[in-house]
Amino acid sequence: MSMNDPMKTAARRATVDDLPDLLRMYGELSAEQSAIRGIWPSADGLDAPIESSLISLVNEDHTTVIVGEIDGVAVGFLVAIEEPLLEPMTDRRIGVVQFIFTDHEARGVGVGAAMLDLAMERLEGRGIDLFDARVSPGHRLAKNFFESNGFKARSIIMHRSDARTEDPIEESRDPSEGSA
């Protein structure tokens, strides 16, 4: 492939064979999110052992795990789950993008959009027409990404800690990033 050939971005359903890449990327996602919100791994991340949690997500029928690629190399992943609604709408589910991550060097070239498109297609094929995406406060790039794909904020989670030790939720993000 010459320097002038365009990169080929793609997205596909993950398999257990993707586990090494998923573990690597989940570790990078966790580090990125922990820098924004220290409690992220304990409140919003996966249960330990992470490997078992990822295998369960890949194998679960009501969970969609997508791998994003550039030229056949895994550079991103997305996890979407299906959650039931409450009465009187228990016959409907909402699709929730729980995680989306793209390697820093691969951002801005369409990998995230390809993963989101495939996840939405799968969820819509399962009869889902309501969608949420989880974004940490202060993660402006993620907020902008989802807004550019038709999402809008509908909920903000407020937190207070009465702990006498250091608050694990205290944000350690750069204040110049603003808030989402």
C-alpha cells in the first residue's frame, strides 16, 4: 500500500478471539476515564476479573460488542447493552452504549462512527428505537461525538461523598476541558 492509499476503516462484531485486543483497549479506556473520574473503574467499569467480564459481554445475546479496525488492525471497541424500560413500557428496551473507545492515534478518521453505526444497526434490528450513551463529565470529545450522531443529554448524575477519606469521585481532569 502506498502513502497515497486511503486507510480502510471498518467495524465488525467482536469474538472471543479479539480478547487480547479488547483487554488492551479496555485498560486504556479505564486509564483515560480514571483520569477524568477516579471512581470510574469501580462505579462504571467492568467487574473483575476483566477478562471474564469481556468474554461474557461478547457471548451475551443482549449485548453488542463491536471492534473498530483500520486496515484490519483493531484500534477501537464499543459495548452496547439492552436494558428494559419500567412500567408501563416493560415491552420495550433501550439500547445503551456503555463503552466506546478508539486508540488516540486512530481518532478522528471514522472508526468510532463505523462502530456506532454497526451497533445501532444491530440494536435497531432487535426492535430497539431508543438509545442512550454514557459519557463522563468533562469528556468533551465523547460528548461532541455523540451529539454529532444525533444524541442529546437527558440526564446528569449528581454526586456527594460523606467519606472522611479522599473522595474517589473527585475529578482530576484539566479544568480547561470544560464540562459535558
